[in-house]
Amino acid sequence: MEDLESIIMELLVNAGSARSQALTALQLARKGDFEAPKKRMEESHEFVKHAHKIQTQLIGLDEGSGKLPVNLITVHSQDHLMNAMVIQDLAGDLIEIYRRLPPRN
């Protein structure tokens, strides 16, 4: 059980890091920086990729038959991953909009 908690925490940390990197990229673009956000978004996607691998591992362990206990931290980690992915999509679109706006003084 302790192993499972560690795996779930790793998913949670990676999803949270993905979210943070995407939001940082958005903040940088809002200030007119369009190079640094590329790296932040790449890092965000790497964090999501890692979190998704963990999620797939958990699904495989469960085998769709309820073998793994579902508790609040499990649901919370899944929620974080979903939110990170949505924020990535929105951040990418907003960064592109900022790029098209005339420069601010």
C-alpha cells in the first residue's frame, strides 16, 4: 500500500509541475517574451508525459476490476492531471494570441 501511495504522489507532483510550467509560460508571454515560454511548455509536456505513464501503470494494475483502492488522493491526482492538460491547451492558444498582438510599451 505504501508503494501505491508513492506512485500516486509521483503522479500528483508531475501533474502539478506540468501545470506550473504552463502557467509560467503564459505569464512570460503576457510580458512579451516568446522564447522562454517554448521551453516552459516543452517541460510542461514532459511532466504530463511522465504523469500519463504513471496513470497508465495504475490502470494496468487495476485491470478495470477495482483491484486498487480509490481514495481522495487518487482522485485528487487524476484531477490535477486533467487540469494540467487543459491548462496546457489553453496556455498554448493564449500564448499564440499574445504573439499576434502588437507589442506593448
